[in-house]
Amino acid sequence: MRATVRVLSSQATARAAAPQAPAPEAAAAAVAQVLHSRESTIAHLEQSLAQQEQEIAYLRNQLALQADRTVTAKKQEDVQGARHDVFEKHFSSALQQIKKEGRYRVFTNIRRHATDYPRATWYHDGKHQDVTVWCSNDYLAMGQDPEVMKAMQDAVSEYGAGAGGTRNISGNTKAHVDLEAALAQWHGKEAALVFTSGYVANEATLATLPAVLPNCVVISDEENHASMIRGIRNGKCAKRLWRHNDLAHLEELLRDVRLNSPNASIVIAFESVYSMSGTIAPIRGVVELAKKFGAFTYCDEVHAVGMYGPGGSGVCARDDIADQIDIIQGTLGKAVGCHGGYIAASSHICDAIRSLAGGFIFTTSIPPAVAIAAMKSIEVLSSPVGDARREKFWKNVHTVKKTFLEAGLPVLKGDSHIVPVLVCDSVFVKRVSDTLLQKCSTYIQPINYPTVPRGRERLRITPSTVHTQEMIENLRDSLVQIYDEVGLPRASLPSHAANIQKATNSGRDFGAPVRCPHLVALAQDRTDAAPASPAAEKTTAPPSPPRAPKQQAPPTAPPADAAARCPHMAAAMAQKNKAGDA
């Protein structure tokens, strides 16, 4: 286009420069006007051409930028995809490790029958099946009490479904205030504070105490619940563990802390009833030591309230020592049959926790209908009706323990209502549980690590007021049959009695268990045979040499008395000898 413009310009210039005959002035003016017009046209064309070239350059630049963005986006997408794959591998690896150890948890999908507890309906594989529940914490069946259910139904009609906010912002209803007053009266304390669960009550309170008590040191029983452990850790203070229910060791630790930190604020944290071992704390001895060394006491009563003491107010009240415990923590979700947790203490303690505990401040309060139902439940439990329920409950507890022990089942010894039946193997405990559910219509959840130490896996059986004699006998017969089919030891068999006695009569539930050598061997074989997890694979380094066998693995040559102590080893040795003779 520029070439065309130049040609036109040169032609016009040549004509203008050619010699012409003299012309009139008008003709000269016309020629000048034509020349001027053509020059203007040429200038305009050149200007338009320059603008178009600029636009082309801009478009080319935009196309290049867009191409760069596309490439960058693709690279980012690839990076994000690769990062996502890495994260997924970590989660997959964690799950594989849990499954390899035989402690992968499967939730059982059931529907409770409000008027027919402990019956429930189990939903699985597109089918449903009626079962009897033997592992619920609704010990006194207050979750289906007609008065409690009606109180909740009426409260929903009055208050609606939810609380509408935190206690600080519109969620502090009259129902919550009245419930806290009822709880304080139940435990003989000045005040109480309601949380969304027993777990949150423990975690939030124990994490807050070090923020109030200077130079805080927590001495915690080694079998304390995970919520207490988490709260103590979140408090970021010094902590010591005392051997379960061992008052001599507790005194030793108290003396050591007081000697090395004379001004320390010592908190003794323990439970009244330990839900996995079934043991009960020596509360009076703990209180005496607390007085002797100037310590603060914190007692978790979640598995005691409702079932122990006058009106069901707990083991501390039963032992007439509740007034000497600084903080009593409890739950509304077990024997009370509802939902939520709480602490009961002095007015100053509850007010400080209310003002400082994040687990209380920043969460929506429990629904008012739940609070009202819990109040009604406590009212019933504190009445003669509650006394009658507890009498029937304890009768069932003693019947279950007596029936199981007579059948030689390995029941862990304890004075509480908890009935732990040992299996001591993560795979076998699930097999027993699955068989009970699938073939015997009996639901008992297997308990394994980290709820209990490895090697102390069990079935935790919780009798209630509504279990019948027929249900108890059916459960006993089912367990005996399954234990014998699987080959698990029973004390009624002479060859098993010694191991069962050692495993169940230790008085505590922590430390190295006494286990069947055959079960130890099977567990080791499962670990050795399991495929390596993806996260453990290395592509840039040569494979590591095989590890030496662990020290706790059974020896290749079993001891001479192994056959007498373990039927599994006896069968294995007989088979080996038979093969050698052949």
C-alpha cells in the first residue's frame, strides 16, 4: 500500500514539474488545489496505515500473551494434579497401614427402636436385619424413656429445632441456664457449665487450666481418655503420667514436682470409672494426696453419672467426697440418654472457663430441646424411679459377669459395670464381632488400637436395664461357640486357664499383655506379608536390605511347655511331628 502511495505522489510531482504553457491564474489555482487534495489524501492514507500496523502489532502481542497464559495454566494444572496425586497417596498409604494392622474401622449402620431398645435394625448390602445391641452407652435406657421423649417433643414445639447461636450470641436460652442449675445441684456444686459434648468439655477445660493456674503441672493417669490427653497437650504445660490407679506412684510424682517446683500449680487429672478396663479410681486416696501436696483435682465421671451414688450423681458422691473434688466433669450422652457434656465446680472456676475456653466460646450451643430432655432425665434419675432402674441395671451387670466367667470367657477383672472380654488380636476381634453380627444378630463393636493398646483388643460389653435373661444367655452361648470355632482361649479349658488368669487378673489394663503365642505369630505373619505402602516406595535409592526379625516375634523352636500352654502351638507341633515322621 505504501508503494502505491509513493507512485501516485511521484506521478503528481512529475506532472506538476513538467513544463506547461502559460495558463490563466484560475487554471493554476485549480492545479494547486488538486495537488493539495492529493497530498492530504496521501497523508491520511499513511496515517491510517500506521494505525492499522499498530493494531496488528497489538493483536499479535495479545495472541502471544494468551498463548503464554494457556501454557502457564496448563503447567499449573499439571502441577496441581501432581500435587493432588501426592496428597492422595499419603491418605491412601495411611489407610493401607491401618488395614494392614487389622484395625480398620467399619461403621455399623443401625436404626434404634425408640420403644423396643436394645433392639435395632442393621442396614447392609441393600438388606436389613433385626439385631440386639450390646455395646451402647445408653445404660439405663433413658434415651427411650417416655417422659424424656415427651419433654423433648414439647420443647421442639416451643423453642424450635436449634439454639440459633453460641452461648454468647443469642444461643443462651432459659433451657441452658436451667440445665446448668440442675447439674450444679445434682453434684452439690455452686455452678455448672454445659458444653456440646463430653469430649469438648474435657478438651476445652483442661486446655484452659494452664492459662489460669501459674506454673501449671498436670499429673495424668496413664489410662485417661483421649479427650483428656488432647486437652492436656493443648494446654502446653508440663505433664507427668502416673501408673493407673497406683497411689504410691502418684505420691512419688507429687513429691518430685513439689520438690523441684515449690510454687507449681499441680493438677491431678483422672477418671472415676475407666471405660475400657472397667476399673474404678481410688478417689479418696487421690484426694488425700492432693491435700497433702496442695494439688487441684479434676475427675471425669462420664461413665459413672446416672449409675453410681445417690440419685445417680456419680462415684465421687457415692464415696461422699464430691465436695472435695475441684472439678467434676460429666456427660449427658451416656446414662442420661441425651447429648452434651459439662463441668460442675465453684462459681469462679465455671465463670473463668466460660470466659476463656475456646471450645465453649466459639461453638453453637446444644439445642434447647436437648437441654430440656436432659433436665427431665436427671429429674427421673434422681427419683425413686431412677433408684429402681439402677437396681435392675446392677442386677443385669452381675448376671452377665457371673454367666461369662462360669463359661470361661476371658473377662477383664473390674468393679464397674463395664464387661471387657479380651481377644488380644486386631484381626480376630473383628472376626468375632462380624460373626456375632452376621450369624447371631448381635451387635458388639470391636475395640482396638488406639482406643486400647495393641495386643489388648477386646469386645466391650455394656449391659443395660432392658437386656433380658434370655438375651444374656444367648450372648454367652454365641461367644462360647465363636471362641471355640476361632480357637481363642477360654479359662474353662485347662490348657488355657493359666494364660487367661494372667491376662485378666492383672488389676490394670496397660503394658505388655500375656498373649497366645499362636496369635502373636499370626499377627507377625500378616505384617510381613502385607504389601509396602506407596509412600514408602523409593525410586531414587536402591531397596533397603530386609530387616532383622523383631525381638518380640515367637522363636522358631517353641519352648518345651508351649503345647501345654497354647492349643494352637500344640496343634502346630503335632502337625510338624507328623510331617517329619512321614
